[in-house]
Amino acid sequence: MAIPDRFLDELIARTDIVDLVSESVRLTKKGRNYWGLCPFHSEKTPSFSVSADKQIYKCFGCGKGGGAINFVMELDNLPFRDAVALLAKRAGLEVPDSGYSAGAKERREKLLAINKQAARAFHRWLYAPEGVEGLAYLQRRGLSRRTLTSFGLGFAPNRWDALIQELGQQGYDKRDLLDAGLAVNNQDGRIYDRFRNRVMFPIIDIRGEVIGFGGRVMDDSTPKYLNSPDTPVYNKSRNVFALNIAKKSKAGRVILTEGYMDTISLHQAGFDSAVASLGTSLTPEHAQLLSRYFPEAIIAYDGDGAGVSAAQRAIPLLERAGMKVRVLRITGAKDPDEFIKQYGRDAFLRLLDQSENQVDYRLEQIRKKYDLSDDSQKVGFLQEAAQLLSSLPSAVEREIYGRHAAETAGVSPEAVAQEVKKAFQRRLRKEQKQQERRDLTPAIQFQPRARGLRYENIRSARAEEGVLRLLLIDPSLHRELTQLRPEEFSSPLLGKAYALLLRRAEEGLSTQLSLLAGELTSEEMDHLTQVASAPESMANSRQSLADYIAVIRAEAIKRSGASENDLLLAAQRSNLEKKAYMEEKP
């Protein structure tokens, strides 16, 4: 059974999209709309627009668009019903019982409940006799009882079925634990606990739900760290460890570490904006997620080869997400945790404040690859440095850091500037060619798999778009549309949207685009948001509607293969209808 339309109307009436989006995106008002960096793709210049008047968002970079429900669906990777439930909770409403007892919402809730109970069991076992080794390890790492409680740390006993038995007593079977990623099965079909003899780190999302776990082994087993697999509630590429705590920080900068222990140690030392990626390198999704909460990132990875490589990969991702990036150079210790233990909190704070610009950091990493006492290697260093500097968008930045490279190599700044200019021009030519290729592709990029997004009849489709815009703005216009049928639309998508909006208008319901989220795919909603974003004058709305209807009907008759006489009769009827509209106009 569907969620009642009246409830959805009330939910959207109580949800202002500007307020909703502002919780995740920093918005600035320009003209009638609000603008910010798109949360769905990497960009440096805001192309993400939010309309308070139309209650829609639209990114003119990646094309994503929709209303409040779509925003939550896209942002948190939720199905329609879960997004409605989240918005309802935010608005203080309770979703009516719709008979949806065996669907995705219940499955998701069940998995979250299993994870919550597992976290409680792990935490209890940490203080039980079988968790003594795990507790001793965490205490040796200097973690206080308060920190263990704050992060919900626990221990998985060295038994094959400890969690299976524990949760079995609460009514969960082995298959439930398989779905939650807490159990595995072997080739013989035997099911057993995934985590055994490990210190356990609950992974908690930004809403405070336990969505997965990481576990550190207590012996020489491999892997040293084991993480939950992706499940319907957990995706390691879309979640960040400790962001549920760090998002509340007033620090204004996020500290990126390589693992759980570094992050937890930093929090215990008072650096509450520390986070870590989850068993994977930083991803574009991680960078976008972090940019919603912080304008600046400090990369505090280990100083070994793996840490340097990870930092090099992370820098461009964070920059494309619109963040200022600096890199921490740790000396006298292998990682932040060890540095704080040896030198104290204040020393680490000074280290953070002195962290270097990412460009200087990358220049230094290039320098380490070359012996600058050898002229041929010096040339190699300068050529690679010029490639890096040519990627900087500002001419001032290219000049300043070009001087740094020149000083490092012992050559004149003018020589480096010339190399950077050549590299920059080559980059421009390459980008221009790529743009030319994009310009030669069709303007509408939607694929045939999303039927209805291509326009076979542009003239009719533009008129159909106009009808939708008028209906979205003024539902009362449905009275003028009693004779226009969806079948007369040339675009299947526009016809489908028209039928949905017309039904809502006839039933006295809102025609806000957001309310169609449960009926349309994300691609369809993206396209319709583009349609709704176009300007439409309401000064002569009835005349405009009559004109649009005339075009749609004329094109429909042409497609049907009608004779010239039929077309003439249709035109005469259309003119009479237009005249009637104008005579009835108050």
C-alpha cells in the first residue's frame, strides 16, 4: 500500500528545501535562488542551485535535480520510503501504517537493530573474562574508560559462534547475521561469526546508527584489520569513521588519519574533528561528504611510502570537493598517536598549525625522486614540477610556487616560469579538444534505457514542458485541461508526469515536483527538474496554456497521419478554444 497522498502533502509543506539542503551544503543567496557546491559531484565553482519559490534543487554541472524527498534519497542513498521516514522524523510526523511489512524499510531497520545489538554484545564482552586480552591492548594504547565508552569499543570472543548464539537468543537467526555481514559461510554451508578474537570498532553513520564494524586481530592472523562487507545499510566508500562525532566540531578543519586508533587517540587528546576512511583509500564520495561539514582538510597520514601515496591520491579529491588542503609532516614519530604520546597535545597542535600547503608538499615528494646534484635529473625534476604547477588555476599560484621550485633546483625563476607556461598551454589545448568533442555530442545525453527522456518531436515537447510548468505553478489551471489527454503528448516522460500532476490537481492535492519522487526514477526527476527550472510567465497563463495545447494537438494529429482537412479542422477548433479561454478570463 502506498503512503497516503495527504500525508506526503503535509510532509512537504513542513519541509523547506533551503533549510534541508543547508544542513549539508553551505548556501549563499544570489538573486532569487541559493547556490553552493554540489554534494553529488566534485566541483570548485558552485553550480548547485536551490529555489525557495519552486522548492527544488538543480545542479547545472552533473544534472541532478528534484525536491526534498529526492535530495534525501540521493544524499543518503535511501529508497523512497526510507527518505520519507527520515523527513517525517525531522518534521515531527509519524508515517501512517501503509501495510509495508516486508519491504526494504523493514529489512533496513532489522539490519540496524542487529548491528546495535551486536555492538552492545561486543562492548559487554570487552569487560568480561574472555575480553581481557582486548581490554589490555586498548589500555596499553592509552585509551581511557571514557573513550572506550564514547566510541563503543568492544571485543569479539575467540569462538566460532559467540555472536550467533548471543543474537539467536534475541530471535535473530544465522541468515539475519549473514545479511548484516556479521557472519560468513564456507563451501560446506557452515555459518560462523565473521569477527573472532578481535578488538571491535563500531562504525556509526552521521545519523547515529551502527552500520558496520571494524575488528583488529589479537594474534598473528590476517588480515590485521577486518571490516564489514557492504550491506544494504553500509557502504565503505560512502561513510567515514567518527564523522558522527567530528561533524559537531567547531574546529573548522577536519583531520584525516589512516585508521581507527589514530582517530580515537586524537579525539581523546581533544582533537574532535579527526576521522578515518574505512578500509579503503579516500574516495570522491568521502571527499564530498567531508566538504559538507568542513571547508579545510589536514591530511595526517603516516610518513611511510604508503602514507605518502595515500596523501597524493587524497589531495586532488579533496580539492575538487572545494576544500582547502594542507598536509601534516610528522617528524620524530611514525603517526599522530605516537607523536602525541611522545611530545604531548600542545606539540601536536603546533604541528597542525604549521602543516604545509599541499603544493609545497607535492613539490617535496617530487624532489625526493631526483638527485638534484645531477643536471639531467634536475631537468627531470623541473619538468615534473612544471606539470604539477600547470594544474593550478591561478596565475599567481603558478608564479609563487614556481619560485619555490626554482629555489629548490637552484635555477632562475624565469626559467621555471617558462616551463610552467608551456605545460599550462599544452593542458589548455588538451582541455579545448576534449570540450570540442563534448560539444559535438548530442545536447540531450540521456540513454535509451531511460525511455521517454529523448524528444522525438521537439516542437511538441517544448509545449508539453510549458503545460507542466504552468500546472506546477498553478494547480487550478487543471480546469482548462479536461480535454487534453496524456496520450497526446509526444514525450512518454512528459505525458507520464502530466497524468500524475493532473490527477493530484483534480483531487485538490499539491502539485510540487517533490511529490512525484515515488513515481519517477532519479533520471526522470533530474530531467523534469530541468523543465521546472526554466522560466515561465504567469501574466497570461491561460493564453499560454491555450497556445501550448494547440501545438500539442496539432503535432499529435500530424503523427497520426491525418489529412490536411483534418489539420485545418483541428486548427479551427483550437482557435475557438483559445477565444473561449480569453472570453472567460476574469
